[in-house]
Amino acid sequence: MTTMLTVPIRVTINDVERAVPVFQLIQWKHAIKLEMEGLRYSRGNVCAHVKKLFNIHPQEKRQVVLNAIVDVLEQVESHIKEKDNADANS
């Protein structure tokens, strides 16, 4: 059984569209927040991975990447709420 968190959605950041599960977006959001606090990962920089994936300039600040991810997650949340409201009214 698949949940909404594991289904890939079409995400567009910096005019680059990718299929990314909602769960991964949430992981990236929290990992970048931890990187901003000073935590380092042995497998590399999560923010650098997201920048490379969406062709964001390497000199761009972490906050810009975090804001882009948060914007996408807010859109997903509002879409889910609209769908729930439509189902409740049916």
C-alpha cells in the first residue's frame, strides 16, 4: 500500500522539473536546517546535492534552497487540504 508521502510528485524549482517523493522533500528540508545549524554529514552536503539536482547556482545560500523546498511543501499541503475538503463535501 502506498501512502501520499512515498508517491513521487512533479516538483519544479529553478525551472527544473523532477519527480520527487514528498518524504524526500521533508528530509531535505530538515537536513538543510540542521546544516544551517552546523551539523555535517559524512556522505556530503545535502544542500549541495539539492542544488546540483535542480541546477541551482553553487554560490546560492542555503536559505534560498530551503525557502524553495518549503514553498513546494506548502503547495502540496494546500492541494491535499483542497482534496480533503472536496471529498468531505461529496
